[in-house]
Amino acid sequence: MASKLLHHGNCSGEFKPCYTGTDYFNFRHAPCRGKANCGLCEITAVLIDNQGRVIFNLHCVDCGSVDALKTSPQLLRFQRLKDALEVFHLSPNLKSRIKRHWWDDL
């Protein structure tokens, strides 16, 4: 787990999602594109806050830069918060992780 969870990103625009050719994507740190690992980022944490935002904590394996990128089911929809939370379907194996967190209301 990340040593420091990030709820807000740096808004640098340097971290980008990258389609991998299947139904997966990873993240890349654009300034490290030409380095040994091509700017590949480790996902150190994934937060889902009480407003339904999904926040990816990222760490560039080439240079060590960190950032957070987030999305939300409400980003392109005109729906109430209650409806946004209904889109999440979590495995029962994760129920021990479901609790109130310090970053829920940030």
C-alpha cells in the first residue's frame, strides 16, 4: 500500500491512461516516455470515496513521481449522488475494506 494516500492530484497533466490493446489500461508518466520502463506507473492505491469518485494513486517506476487521477460515474451523467453509488458492485471478499476513511469528505 502507498505510504501516503492521495485524494487530490497535482493537476500536472503528466500522468496519462494508456490503452493496452485489450480491455485493460495502465498509466504512463509522459516525461519518462523514453526511459527504461517507458514511464510505466504502479497503481499504489485505488480509493472509492463516499461521493463515488474513483481515485487512482500512481507512482512512476522510472523517476518516482507520484500523482492521483480520478474519475466519477457522475462525470458525464446528470444523476444524483445516490444513483452514482448504485453503479458500484464490490466483491464480498472486499467487505473488510469497506468502512469510513479519513479521505471520504475531501
